[in-house]
Amino acid sequence: MALQLLIVKLSSLGDVVQTAAVVQDVLQHFPDAQIDWVVEEAFAPLVSLVAGVRRVIPVAQRRWRTARWSAETRRERTAFLRDLHTDAYDVVLDFQGLIKSALVARQARVRPGGFSASFANGSDACSYEWPVRWLLRRSFPMPQRIHAVARYRLLAASALGYTTQDAAAVRWQFAAAPPTHTLVFAHGTTRADNEWSPQNWLALGHQLIAQGFALALPQSNDAELARAQALVQAWGPQATVWPRESLADVTRRMAACAGVVGVDSGLSHIAVALGLPHVQIFSQDRAWRAGPVGAAHQTAVGGTFTPDVPAVLQAWEAAWAARPEQAA
């Protein structure tokens, strides 16, 4: 009988994208596995693009917290549980490691002989709440210092009894469009301490336009829109601002681009998962945990310092030269 697996990874965007590598790991060892995924409603359209995910089960914990006892919230919770209980699973894995996610995993139906599991301990720079190890049936120890993607892959491998050897990979449900010479500047971030200054983006953009690239700037809120519009106005007709659209649509757009330069954000993690040439700009010491690994055309710059324009430009030129089609 095919393995029935439920992934519980609710948020945030970057962490959800990094967890997606688990799907291909599981399918390599269990080709007939049926994999479902519980995720916050905002990220459900993106998860639905991950090849190998049979069913996406949206949850609205963030929204429900604002009106816990309303009739609408009660109806939506009931509908969510009905959806969650549609199938029973051999293994339910909580990749969040928080009480809120463990409680979701705990409510899933488990087949006789099956189990739910999560992390047995926290790791550096990873959120973790210790009651999780008692809320679920099993827990698996993790190294203290480990990359986020490796941590997610190790949890699945430990629970399902295999070892990971290949580099992390994500397959997508859509065919990539013909590549363009457009470079995405993923300038937006939810954390002010992750930002790179508009002056830096402006100078980098001028140099890359001079090299023949067109520039595209996504935006998801009014502040990002204002910054993008100001930059595009300064750069001229070789730059455009993308319309505000769903994560799924942004992902499809990105897949057809030449590459991405971005701050530590969800869009940068999408760039890595798409296999694009990519430079990820870090303004704090997180590259060891969240930066791209294992591919010469994807690199991190900065970390203990905020990188300047020459450092980012040099990193991009190296990544572009190492892109797979160039190496071939």
C-alpha cells in the first residue's frame, strides 16, 4: 500500500519554500507516496505548484486569531477539520516545530501503526517550542547548527528511514516559459534589518542595464511599490514594476527570467527552488542557515556585514558565468 504522508508546514513563505525539497526526497524513496500538505491559506496557491503534492489543505490560523469566537471562524474551523480528516495517514510530520503546528498535526487521522512526529530539539536560529515533543508521538533529534533545508530533509529521512545524498531539489507543476534576459530585483522584505538601501539598488541596476539586462521589480505592498516606482523612473525603459499578484503568478514570472538578485526573503528562496542564477544579499549572520548551498550559480553575499554594490555585482557576475547552460 502506498505511503500516505501529511506535511504540516504552515508558514512563513521562505520556510514553506525550503520545506518543498522534502517532497522530491520522499518520492525518490517512495515513488507511489501520496503527499498532502497543510499550509496557511496565503501560501496554498504556491504549494499547489509543487510537483508531487496531491492535495493542499489551507488553514487560516493567522486570520482566525483576529476573530476567534465569531460564527464565521467557527464554520471555517469545522470545514478545515472536515477537510483534514478526509484521509488517514501513515506518517504526519510537523516541520514547524511550534505548538500551533503540532496541534494541527495532532488532529490529523493516523492509520493503525502510523505516527505523528516533529523535532526533538531546537537548532540555532530556528524557532522551536519544547512542548512539541510531547504533543506528538515521536520526535527526532537535530544538530545544533544546521541549514534549514538540511533540517527539514533530515526530519523526513529520520521519520521514514532513508538517507539523503543528492542535492535538494524542487520540481514544479508548470513548464518553464522561454527564458528572457530580464533580471529580477527581489528588493522587498518583511524585516527592515534585511533591507538593502535604495541607493545600492539604483547603482547596481545601472551597471546591470549597461551589461544588457532588463530589470523587473516585484512588489507586494505600498512601500515596496513606491520604492520600485522610484527606481524604475531613475533607470528608464529597461526596467519595469510587476503588478501585484499571487505568489503562484509571481513564481511563474520568475521562472522565465534570467536570474534573481534579492535580499533574504521568500522570493529569494523561490529563486533557489526554481534553479535560477541567484545572489542572495544578507545584512545579518543568517547565510549559513538560509542561504543557497550546493550550486555555483547560486550564492550568498554579506552576513556579518552589509555588502556593498561591487561585492554584489561581482557575486552576480560569478553566478551568471556558472549558470548550468553556460557550463554545458
